Amino acid sequence: MSLYTTPLQFGYFLALLFAVLLWYRGWQEERLSDKFLGFVMFFLAMEIQDYTFGFAGINILWEKFDGFPRYFHLAFAPTIYFYLKAQINRDFRFKPIYFLHYVPYFIYFTINFVVFWQGHDAVNSFRSSKLSDFLGWVETLAIWTSYIFYFYQSLRIYREYRSWTETQFSDTETISFVWLRNFIYLIIAGEVFKFAWGLADKLLGDLPFEQDWWWHLFTVLIICYVGIKGYAQHQPLHLVYSSKNAMQEEIVKAAVITESKDNSFEELKIKIENSMLQEKLYLEPELSLSDLAQKLKTNTSVLSAAINSNFGKNFNDFVNEYRVEEFKKQIKLPQNQNYTLLAVAFDCGFNSKATFNRAFKKFTGQSPSRFEGT
């Protein structure tokens, strides 16, 4: 055990542990997203495997498996992409045609496995050939193309999804998946760091073997972050989002607004206000647009259009403004003086501190603690 081996071994076995836990939970609870995240953790473990074994003095990977295709760079970005799609849509299913996204990885694996199967001499001969140099450049280009394409698509879908949740849920904190966006940014930063390190290695001459330990340590930090955040991620049962569904909903909503501009949803407006003022449905922490639509016997597109048309707000702001007003009343009551601000906020329908603070600041222009002191 040393400064070099301990962190890598910790990250390596932690990644494998989370992979097994996620695969098991994914199989037990039929969560496709967990299965994908399990593969992500496995790929991260393989990323640091060679150096984890090398710093520990275990040379079997070079003595017995030298040349074996044990890296998953070309499968990494597509797997994150499919994890996101499965996480934000419980109805998502992996179709056989989606294996086309992994064709570059299968090509990489096949070429290297064929060479490996021919023996150690064939591996050395192949590595010293011009074909190997050419394929190395092709592989690097393919990896960067994969990262740019799939990460761009993932971040685009993520932004669309976040906008959609604002129209569907009164609390978006537990389903925001901010950690996943941060994960993608960390991977990008890590690849840039790795590229810069490799460039320095070429320009300054071969750096000592130990120098590469630093960007592997960065990978260990990513493993800890993704493993903990991903495994603890809240798993909503009724979260169903797709770009196609969101687009169709917007089209229906626009048509509804056009057809109903004369009466401005007056009848539905009264029902919505009654549900908030009399029934106080905003006190339900997990109130969603779908829940409210069922209670009012309408559909989500009509209800969302009615809220936008009559109140000039999306569903999230509409509900949370009622919660803020309720908090302002409750915090002044004598019986609530011994409770914390957050406890009162939870009684008013909020179910996360971040959502409460953000909503309160938005509708009052000041923090809850400052308001309490006025």
C-alpha cells in the first residue's frame, strides 16, 4: 500500500461495487436506468484498472493479457446518453436497432481481439506497423467524435427536460438530475486534462510512469461522485418524458389556446382557483400537473394552457407562489414560533430546502431569514 496504490484501489473496487449494486437493483426493480449506470461504473473501473494493478506490482495484464481490448471509450458516451433517456422516461426501452450506436466499439474490440488471439508476437508486430498508427489516429478521432456528439445530445435533451419539468411538477429538485449534467462536464474536463497531459508527455519527452497517476486520481473522484449521486438518486415511478411527447403537448396546448381565446378558460379558471384557495392542493408536496388535471377532470395540455393563459405562469411557479404565500402567513402565527423556517416550509407543501429558498427569493425578492426578521 502506498500513496499511489491506495486511492486507485479504493476507486477501482468502489466502481465495481456500485456496478454490481446498480445491476442488481436494476434487475430486481426493473430499472433500465440503473443497468446503464452500472455499465458506466464498470467502464470507469476499467479506465483505471491498468494503473491500479501496475502501481500494486501486479503485471498479469501485461504478461498474460497484453493487447486484449479492455477499454470502453467508444461505448462510454452512448451509454451515458441511454442512461439519461432511461432515467427521465420510465417507459424507455432499449431496442435492438440501438446497438448500432455501439458499432465503433465492436469494430475496435474485434480488430484488437483478433490480433490478441494470434499471440504475443503478433501483438508486438501489429503495434510496430503503420496500420496500427493509422488505426490509433482513427480510434482517437472516433472517441472525440463520440464524446462531442453524445454529450451534446445529452445536454440538449437535459435542457429540454428541465424546461418540461417546470410545466409538469410543483417540485423539480428531486428530479432535476443536476448531478448528471455535472458528471458530463467532469468527463469533458477530465478528457481535456488527459489530452493536455498526453501532449506534455510528447513535447517534454516521456514523463515518468508515476506522472499519469494524477489524471487517474481525477477519475477516482469522478467514480466517487457518480457512484454516490447515481445510487442515491430518487427514482420517480411516473416520470415519462420524451422530446416527441413534449413537442406534441406544445402543439396541442397551442391549439387549445387558439380555440379557447374567447372564453379564456373562465370556467376552468374558477375550478383551478378553488382547488388552491379552498382545497389547498398546493400543500401536497408531490403535486403534479397530471394530479391536478385528474382532480379537475381535464387533460394536462388544457390545464397547462389554462394556467398560462389566466395566470401568466407555468405550473411550477403557479403552485409554489401559493406555497410562499402560505408560508408568509404561517411563520407569523404564535404556534409556529418554535419551529424552524424549513419545518414551516415543509408544512406549506415544499419538500426541499433548495426549492423553498429559490421560490421564496423569486416571489418576495428576499431570503426567508430576512423576511422573518422584518
